[in-house]
Amino acid sequence: MKQAYANWMYEWENRLAFKSTNRVVRPFEWGVEWTRQWPVSQSQNGHDPESHLLEMNRLVMQQSEEFFAYRTPTDFRLEDGNLLKFTSAVETPYPENNIVHGQWFAPRNGRGASGSFAKKTAVIVLPHWNASVGQHRALAAGMAKLGMAAVRISLPYHDYRMPAELERADYAVSSNIGRTLDATRQAVIDVRSVADWLQQQGYERIGLCGTSLGSCYAYLASAHDKRFHVNVFNHCSTYFADVVWEGLSTQHIRKGIETHITLDRLRPLWESVSPPAYAQKFADKKKKSLFIYALYDTTFPRHLSEQVIAGAREMNIDHKVVKLPCGHYTEGETPFKFMAGYHIVGFLKRNL
């Protein structure tokens, strides 16, 4: 019976994963030029691209506080009452991507409403890779109904921020090594900038809820920012490269990479944007975290999620674990989306 359920789930998962027919195998690129504006950047000094990027990763991990540092944007604005917009503190060659968009959900009642309780609470919601503009809105709205303000942000190169030549958020994660690193840095800084805006509005307790790629971004942001008191990591994994290499939905990216370098060479090239690189920083900040993973996940393979949980235990991180009987894509389907929502919103409500 258990095997029959697993087979059914994997079949459903694969069917959903391959509904998208616009995945493009893009050429491999080192993308060294994307590192030149980083605060820890150094001259290539005649080194080959791989050696230079390895050195940049070492410097980023050594000086990560500086790498993820930024100046608070000065042009925060709410348009049409519920669309937060501001200029990203990270500039890219794409004007669309340089404007951050956040869908604002004001708290309906209870905690977080002005004058209600001693501390106003808010959650920043980070969607999954290639999420459409409407996805995760229901989750954010549910938080607002329970008295927690919510901002559902558009990730770099997604929805409002997608360059005209793209159909998918290919520039956020791709076979361009340097651009993928830069997109991750931008996402982390954008999240921290939203926290600045929330504080300007009087919010004192701020939580993060990241799903899939958003979960990675959320972990990196929280490891470098003590303001994120409570975290939900919905689909969690270890090394950035391993997910790309093993995950079902990133096989087109692997195809663009594997004829040039192996996984063992790719892992250290993306190590500086992988959660394990900052586990100690995260643990030192004494946060409360919920780790959710799916038992039949072929995008964030289960064994990688279980490594995250094992690491959290070893680091004595204050955490809770939820295992869902579904996969990565099927979590967005009934009844699993309601199960995930129940755990996410309940954890945030209790701990914020």
C-alpha cells in the first residue's frame, strides 16, 4: 500500500512538473562580470574564470556581512493602496528587475493592527522559483486575516521584474554562474530592505516565510539579520548546486552546465549562496524556525532536506519539523496546500 501511494505521488508530481513546455537549455557562462560590483570584488589578475569565482566565493563567505550589506532605499511607496515599490539597492542591467514589488496585506484585526497589541507583527513572504504574480497571495491574505501584516515580494527576475525577453525567471537560477550568485545577493538585500520599510511603519516583530528558492533566500537573509525572529522554510535543502543537479525541475539547467563542469566543481562555485555556509551565523541568532519538507519531493530531493534537519539538530537550533505526504509540485494542490498553510500560519501566529 505504501509503495502504491508513493508510485501514485511520483506519477502526479512528474505530470505537474512537465506541464511547463517553455524550459530553455541556455549556454554555460562563467559570468565573472557579475562579480565586479560586489563590495568584496577583486581584480581577476589573469586568473582563469573558475579560479577567480572560487576565490570570490571564499571572500564572500569570509566577508558575508559586507557582501549582504546595503543602503536602505529612500523611495518606498505604496501605489494603489497595496503595491509596495522601491528601487533595489542592487543595480542590474535590467531596469525592470531594479524595481522591487511587494503586495501589501494589511492586518484585518487583532495582533498587528494599529493600537491593538503592544507589538505589531508582520511576515515577508518569499515565493517559489517561477511563481506567478498571483501565487502565494492567498497565504499572505490568510496571515492578514489572523492579524499579521504580510508583504508578498516579487523575487529578482520574477513577474513584475521579469525582463521582456524572458518567459520564465531564467536569470534568477541558470547556467550563468556569476549571475545566479548576483541574483541571490539581490534577493537577500531586497528582503532586508522590506524589513526596513516595515520598521518604518512601526512593525516590531518580523517573520519570514520562504518556499523552495524563496526558502534559500529567506535562510540567507535571516542568517545575516537578527530582525527576523521567526522563520518558515517551506521546502528546505542544503547546497545550491546539489538541488540544481538532482532536482527534476532544474534538469534543463544541468544540461547547460554538465558538459563543462562536474557537480564537485559546481558546488564550491555556488557555496557562498548555500545555507550550510552560514549555519553558525544562523544558530547564533537564536531564532524559532519551522522546516517543512515533502516525502516525495523530486525537486528538492528528500535526502537533502533531511540533511538540513540533521544540521539544525546538531546546531541546537530552536526548530520544528513538518513532513508532508506529497511532493514539491503537489504541495500546491488540494489537500496538501491547505495542510501546508495550516502549519505555516499556525507556527507564525503562535511565535510572532
